[in-house]
Amino acid sequence: MKKKRRFTKLELVLISFVLLIIAGLFIYSKSSNFNIVNLFDKKTALQQRYERLNYLIDNRQIGTYYDEFVPPKAKSKKSRDDFISEAGNKEAPKYTTTVHNITIKDNIGYIERTRIECTDVDCTNKIDKRIYKKWELIDGNWYPAGEESCIRDTPYSISPEFERAISLYKQRIEQREGPGGLQWLNCVDIQYDYIPDAEGYFTFDQNSTVDRLTIFVDNSYKIKDDLLTAFLLSHELNHAYNFIYNRAEGILQPCYDAEIVAFLSQLDFFSFSLNNEERSSLIYRIPTLQYNKNSPIQLVKTFGDITNSAFLQCGGFEDYKCINNVKAEQISQMVRSNPYYQKQCGSN
């Protein structure tokens, strides 16, 4: 029979010493700006930093937050006193945070988290926000660096005609609004499908994810040109973007409102993003028999009628507020009277 091995006094002392060091490091990392990257992997270090940040926010330790989490360069632009003054005395809302995943890409980290905030004292009403929090590793410590909606570095593999249409959409948007801000397009996946009652649709539900924003386009677009496809996608891409935004802000957008906003965005893309030649190309097709019953071109005609009506009601094109209100009102009537959207949206 084997005898049970007993630890010597020296071994017990050494084990106790190691345990004390580990406990001390954990406590110290919770209470100071301790560089744990040197001891742990980047992912673990980022998780520790994120927990520390939430601890400081929960306990309104604004000064310590400035000391530990404002990047060195930012401190040169704003003093500690100014930072504390701007934060004010307003209490942070009650909330709970769930971390779903931590992704490390070299010296950039992404924390996918859900934050459920209480909007009243009793916490009977809540807002559910989910997004990627971006962090940057600077001089051995992680610092918050904003938010990201999509962290894919490359787009999904889609048909060449969709690639061309997306490229056209991106070029026109960036020419108008400037470069950047469209990285979320890497998370868009576009596929063909048989759609008897629509030209295309964006899929989203409670299980949807920002990492794969799926848009289905009717098979008939295999023989349509890139301009028509980009025109259609400007509507569906608005749905995808609003899904990202609403998810990040905890907004529940009614079905009819989502469609109205998407049509307004499509009208805006047609009117202000496409160039003169591209707009003319679509307009010139309206009277032709080939496109007489084609939904995209019919929509171009409808947009023209809505715009002309807005100009007439508002006495020209100078009163932008009036024009936008008339456009929104007429598109709302168009959507709410459409049997397809009545079936899709119901009473919402």
C-alpha cells in the first residue's frame, strides 16, 4: 500500500507565498493602473482592463478613470480637472453588462458586449444595447478607442455583379459624404433567391448578428445592370445599417417606420448620390415598353412624381424642411397603402 505524500514545511511555505502573490496581483490590478499585459496574454489583459473600467464607472471615480484610461496623447489636450468637470455629478444609469466575445487583432482588441440599461428608477423599462467596443494597446496597456459595428477585415464572397453594385454604391456615398464610415459593408452578404412579391429583402430577427448582414435579391437581377442593382441595394443596405444602429442604441423601430426610412434613403441616393448621367439613364427608361412594368423603374417614376409634388406644394426647391416633410408624408402613404407591407408589418 502506497503512503500518501505529505508536503514539507518548506513546500507549504512556498505554496502559500505563491498564492499570496497571485491574490495581491489580482487586488492590485483592481485598484491601480497595473500593467498586466506583461503577465497575461492580451485577451486576458483586455478583459481585466474592461472590468476595471466598469468598476470605476460604477463607483463614479472619474479622476482615477482619467488617470488610468485616458490615452497619453489625449491627456495633453485635456486636463484632469477639465475632464472631471465635464463629467459632472450626474449618476450613471443602472446597467448590467454581458461580454460575449473578445477578439484580438495585433494591438487592437474588440469586446462584443450587451449592455442592458434601466431607464427608470424601478428598472421596469430597459434598453438593450449590443456593439463592439474597440480598444488599442498603447505602451503595454489597453485603452478604449471607440466603437465598431463590423470587425471583418474583408467582405463576403458575393457574385461579381453584386461586387460592382456595392462598389458603385460606396463610391457615390463617399463622393458625397467623404471617405470612411462604410467599413460595415464588409459584413454584408448578398445572395440570389426566388422572391415572388419583392425585388429584395434584408433578413433580421432576434437571432441576427452584425457579423453577417444577409440581403436576398430576386433572381431576375441576374440580367439587370449594375445601376439598377445599386439602386435596389441602396434600400436594402439602409435596412442593414439601421439594424446595426438600432441594435447599438437599443432602439425598437416599428416595421412601417423602417420601410419609410429605407425608401427615403433610396430616394436620397437617387437624387443626391447618383451623378447626372446615372439619374438620366434610369429616367430615360420610364417611357420604354421594355421597362414599363418593371418595379425598379416604376419606383424611379414614383420618386419623380413625389419630388415634383413636393416642389409644387412648397413653392420651389428652397424650403428644404417643407420638401422633406412632403416627401416623407407621401412615401408614408405609399408604404402604408401597399398590400405587401400591410401583410409584412400588420398593425405595427
